[in-house]
Amino acid sequence: MKLRTLALFAFILLIAAACGTEGGEDTTTVATDPEVTTTTSDSGQEETTTTVASDDATTSTGVETMDGVHAADTDLGTILVDPDGFTLYIFTADGQGESTCYDGCAELWPPLSADVAISSDLDASIFGATTRTDGTEQLTVDGRPLYLYTPDTSPGDTTGQGFSGVWFVVDADGNVIEAATDDGTVLDYGY
């Protein structure tokens, strides 16, 4: 059992080391209407439009979902989650507007597609999109790309919080929620 745990830990560290090796193209996000956000590439062509969703829904399994990214209460406070309630994270190595998580990193931390709607409980003007190197669009909050974490197996799980000191959840206003390390030190990356 200890060998299996050690192997899993080594695999996660290997994937974490792969994060941050590639970049994407520049984008500009324009919020002209509180319910619509348009993102353009550096060529000036319109790339994506993100709109606000409003109605709640329930899946056939009885789990409540919403028609878009929304705020949910967790053990870390009120944070952003996807339509199914899974926690969203930012990668501090991304900086503003550009994803650097590809290959093995993106397998562990899948990017959130920019075509996901934004629920009416959020300020749509803080959301936008960035173009990844494969041409897909990734949703951003306050200019930072959003990701899921595959080891989060249930809505509300926050097991990626503070991962390698560079992965964090964000609150409903797009602010990064700081993480405490195992020794109690609070990490603050100034976001």
C-alpha cells in the first residue's frame, strides 16, 4: 500500500513539473454589457462570447446543477464551481490571460471551456476567454484561466487547493483564496 501511495505521489509530482511549459496567444476581454463578455484575439477577430445563464436544474441522479459557472459554499468559503458543482482553480504560473498548463498538466488540470455560461449569481464582466495553443477557448476570471482538478471526485471537493503552492480556488469576485501549508504558513501570491 505504501509503495502504491508513493508511486501515485511521484506521478502527481511529475505531472506538476510538466505544468507551465507552453504558452498561448494574446487576447483582450471586453465587457460592454453586464450579461455578455466578448474576447478578441490579437488579430482583432471576435473569438468568443460568454453569456449569463439563469435557471437552476437537477440531473437525473438528483444532484443540483446550474446552467453555468456559479458560486458555491465549501469548507474554503464561497468559491467558483462549474455547472456540476466541481471546484474551479487558477494556476499562478499562468499570470494574466494566458494558459501555461498543457500535456500532462492539462490531463490532471483540465481547462474549463469558454463556452460554459456564467450564472446570474455572478458578475459576468469579470469573465472572459483565452485561446489555447490548440485553438480551443478557455474561460478566464479576472484574466486568469480556470481549470478543474481530476482527483476532485465529488461536487464541492477542494483537494487541489494549494497544490504545489501554485493552484488555488477563487471566490465569487475572482479573488484567489490563499492556502495554508502543512506547517501553517499562509501563502500569498498577491493576486
